[in-house]
Amino acid sequence: MTGQSQAGFCERASYSRVGEAGFASTIRMAAVPAICGRDNVTLRVYVYNRGVERRTFIMGLAALATGTALSGCRKASPVVEPLLVFGISGEHDGQFHMPREVGFSPDGSRLYILDRSHRVQVFAPDGRFITMWNTPPGQLGNPRGLDVAPDGTLFVADTHNSGILVYSPEGRLLRKWGRPGRAPGQFISVTDVALDSRGDLWACEYGASNDRVQKFDAAGHCMVTFGKFGSGVGEFSRPQGIAIDDRDRVYVADAVNHRVQVLSGEGADVKVEQVWGEVGSAPGKLRYPYDVAFDRQGRLYVAEYGNSRISVFTPEGRFLTSFGRPGRGPGEFDHPWGVSLAPAGEIYVADTMNYRIQKFAPLT
């Protein structure tokens, strides 16, 4: 490539984020000239001022290296601009080591965030750190999923301690249940939990060919076990995320089968109502769906770990839209593990390998 064009400058943009100490800083997309040769490429420079950490990413160079450069200095695919990005890599207060899940207090005033540091961190909606507690005290658990009851009680999937932890909103351990094993009420690696309208708790797990879904009453007594390891209908391969709609249908992110399975039924009578999804990267395809969540309009959001994007579907599996792409810039993701909807409708994404949380405006 030789020479530089006088056109093809990137549009300048900025938005707020919160650094390590909780002070707002900005990220700017600098205007830089396109480098033109046989194929013109627009370079985009993202400068992150993160308090103790400063990183510069030349996004256009990644496109050159992978052969995805756009000829004629055309614009890249649109990326939704986040309202807020917060978090840096680390295990101190307000930092993240591979964040996995975001939950909310009933009034939306508190965010509960899980990462790989055996703890629950609590934040305000503007990204300010409030407090934290370990899960469980004195042990190295690895919680990956949570749900919050209408009274504010937290239910946490303590993955590698093979149990369910129940906390008050202030972090006081109220009770716990589960232990390693394959019998009903036991777990290998429990990955996520969700409450239905009756207050029963659904949990999904994987490991040692024990991939299944279990249902518990409020006291922790196992009511139902459903499924087994496999790729057929009603079988699972690493069920990673779980969500329940307003009709108490249970949606399971069947990650390694690259699909969503929908369960229905009452009591011990559980059946598969729908199975949808096909592996791929085209719109509407799925690649390692790791989490599912509903918005107030009943749309289902799927965090695709393998495609580094969020896809949105109707409850019946009809594709509506998607946003995000692999990368480190604003609105881009690096293997997102979780997606959650705040009570007011904002979309929060656990941008796992970027060690941060991104917040987006509700979809219209």
C-alpha cells in the first residue's frame, strides 16, 4: 500500500464510561486518514482512558490481518453505541475477572454482577461500585448465574461448589442447598437459575454427562429433573443459561447444541414445547448461546459467546435483529457470557473477555 488519501476520515464520536475510581472519563474515536492502496481501509483508533490502564486499539489493522478490509473506504457494519461502559481487568473492588452475569434489584437501583472471583459485586446503574461479598465465605467458588426474587432475595448458581446460594439483598447468606452428585437435588456444575411465577426455582447444569434441568421449591426440595446429555429433543449439551417468560415457559440456552429449547408443564409433567436454532454466523443463526433474557415486550435476547453478539428473537424463534461484533471498541464484544434486561428496559451485556459491562438503550 502506498500513499494516503485526503478523504475517508472516520467520524468522531464519544461517550461516557466509569474508571477504576468511579470517575467518568471518555472514549474518543479519533479522526484519522484512510490508508489507500489497491483496497482502501479506514483505520479507527479507540483510546481508552481507564484510570490506571490506557490502551489504544487500531481496529482497522485487525481487519487487514483477517482479510476483511472494506474496499473504497466504505463504512463498517453499524454497531449500536452503548450508553455506558464500565469495568477494567482485575480483582479489586469495581474491577472484573471475566464477568459472567448481571442481575437487578426489583426497583433497578442495584446491579448484582458475578465474575470469576468467587464474589457478588454491587453497582449503581451509573456504574459506581457500592459493595461486594464473597461466595461462599472462605471458599473458592465460581458463581455463573443468578436471579432476584420480587422481595429482593438473590439466588446464585455456585457452579463449582455444586450448589445454590440464597442471599438477602445486603449479602447475608440465608440458606444453601445442593452437593456434588448425579442424584435429584445434586449437581455437577450448576450454571444458571431462574424463578417462575410460583416462586419455584429452575436450574441448569452440565458435566460428567449429567447435562439436565432441575426444578426446586422455595425450600430447596427437588421437584423435577428433566433431560440428559445428548443432541436429541429434550437432551442437552452444556445448558448454560435459563430464562422464564410470562407464561412460565422455560427457555434453555443449549450451548454446545447451538440452539434454544423451550420447556413447559406443571408439577412433574415437563415436556419440550419447542426447539429452535441452527449453528452458524449468519443473521438468525447461533454459535454457542450462553445466556437468554426477556424484555418487557416479550422479545428474547441471546448472548452468543461464539459469535460475539446479541441476537433478538420472538419467543417462537423468529429472528428480529442483532447487534455487536467481535472487537474491543464501544458496542463490540469479546465472547459475551451474559445478557440481562433492567426493570426500566436497558440492556446490560457481560462483555466477558473485554472484562467490562456494556449498557445499551432499550430497543424500540
